[in-house]
Amino acid sequence: MKEKLYTSIGLMSGTSMDGVDISIIQSDGQYQFYNILDEYFEYDVKLQAELIRLRNLVLGENDLFKYSKELGNLERKITVFHAEKINQILLKFKHKIDLIGFHGQTIFHEPQKKITKQLGDGKLLSQLLKIKVVYDFRQKDIENDGQGAPLTPIFHYLLSKIINKKFNTGFPIGFINIGGITNLTIIKSISSSFEDNIKAFDIGPGNCLIDDWVRKNSNKKLDENGNISKAGKIDQLITNQIIDNFNIHSYSKSLDVKDFDNSFARGLSFENGCSTITNFTGYLIAKGIENTGINSKIKYLISGGGRKNMALIDFIKDNLNKKNDYILDNIDKYGFNGDYIESQAFGYLAIRSFLNLPISFPSTTGCKKPSLGGKLIENF
């Protein structure tokens, strides 16, 4: 007998702080998944600038108190923005929504101190939309000694089964999400228990260093298709120096955009700086892929905005050990829009949270035991 299907809205505003991805999905929280609708809404210039400014100011837990009034005002603006865009979508989608998975905008994340702060008022969103909301997805995991990230692997696990059934991809299979930060999931098999067959971790920067360079040195927001990087040349001396001085030696901790900076490219031309930063990002992602320890033939399906940066994808391939047979492929070729995997995932995680099913595991976030999801609020 099939389990009940819930209709859920998933909301994701990533570390690039450029806007909100909204997805409507249906799922039983376990085995079934149907994607109904995906849309993207861009933040206006003023709101994005305010977000970036405050994120850069909040460098420690004391800053959360120091800027609490500004953060509170911004949280309300973000929540109202989400509500307005959902209302726009619901004018087209007339069916009942059971749940909203509200990730919010990460402003500070330090799991070692058991602190994670995503701007987004779940109570207000529920009140405005008259729908149950699940929010604050990461706190229970870090209270359980987890890193609070990545949270998408349980969704990747479901996608691997759907994709394998349709395209006969086989196992192991990997998922790489290149957002502001890059995370990786490996599914070894689906023949036995979930925890024995999945491994996930953050592996390096994604778009964060590139986007920051482009915004600070031009009127553009990103390096579209990697064209700026392609127009420049890698400064090999600087690249060698930064690689010597910076390597990720452990993948047991989640990463944040504040863990990286692109000051090493200061003094380079706009194009050469972009090329050098993109190559360094590709190098770190490649080393993270190699860290999985799986040297057999494996296909990685790439999602997130970074998959469109062809210069970055080429640099990842160039930096991978040629002895291993890695295949990097765009997830769009397999029936899923790579821009919306995370927003779909948070719709799915909202359903699992509602059903009291775990969303994170020792093999995905390092938590002591499988952890339940976000807070459920019905404020209407």
C-alpha cells in the first residue's frame, strides 16, 4: 500500500544571497517524489546588499547580539519577500499545500559552538500564508554533535534510485552541488541499509570566491558561463603559493563562505584574477572528490549554479588525478533541473520532519545518531 503523498513547498536561499528558489513537490517523505513546479525570484539590489553587509559584519556569536536589531529587521523583510513570492505562485497552483520547508538565509554557522543562524521567521511566514511551516532545519543536528550540513544527502539517495531506474546509471553514483560552497554525496549502493551506503561532506568553495571577485571588480553579479575566467590567464606562481599555504586537510567539518577569501588575487587584472580564483576553486573541489577514496569508475551528477560555469568545470577536470576514471555530468541530462535540487530537497525534508523521520545521519553530518529535522509551526 502506498503511503500518503504530501504537497510541500521548498524554499532555498543560498550563500550567494542572490534570491530564492521555490519548488512545489509531492512526496511520502520516503520512496515517492514528484516535482510539480520550480521558480526563482531575485532579491532586489538593496536587499542583497543589506544581506551581504550584515553577513560580513557577523563574525562571531557576540555579533549576533550586537546587530540583533538590524538582523531582526532584515529577517522580517526576508520573510515577507518569501511570503509575497509564494502567494504569486499559488495564484497559478490552486491545490492545497500541506507544508512549507523554509530554509532561510544563513547568516552565521559555527557548529563547534552549537550555533547556526538562518534569517527567516517561520512563525510569521505561517501566519502570513496560513500554512504549516517547518524551519530551523540545522539546529537539532548540531545539538546532536553534527555539523548541520550537508542536509541534502537523504534527498540525493532518493534521486539516485529514481535516476538509476530510468537511466540505468548503476552504483556507486555521486552528487556534487556547487552553490556558494560545494558539497558532495556518494551513494555506494541501495541494496542494504541507508547509513552503510552513503557518505557526504562539504569539499570546498563553490561560487563564493568567484562571485565576490566579480562583484567587487565589475557591475556584474557572476561570471556567466565562465566567460570572464576564459578571457584571462592563470597566474601560476600565485596559484602554487596559495595551494602550498592552504589545503583542506579534513572534511569532517562543514564549510562556510567565511572560511575562504580571494585576497591572494589582489593586484591581478580582472580577467586574470577571475581565472586564477576559478582554477583554485576547481583544484579544491577536485581534491575533495579524490578524498572520497573511491577510485573505481564513478559518475558524478553536478547541480547548483556552478555547473553552468564551464571554466570551473574544466578546471575541476584538469585538477583531477587522471589515473582515476571520474565522470562529471550535468544532472539536467537526467530529468532534474540542477538549479532547484536544494529547494526540492527542503520541500522533501519538511515532509520528513513532519513525519518525525530523520533528515541527517552520522555518515552525512557526523551527528551521534540520526537526527530529526526542523521545527514545525502552525501559526494561524
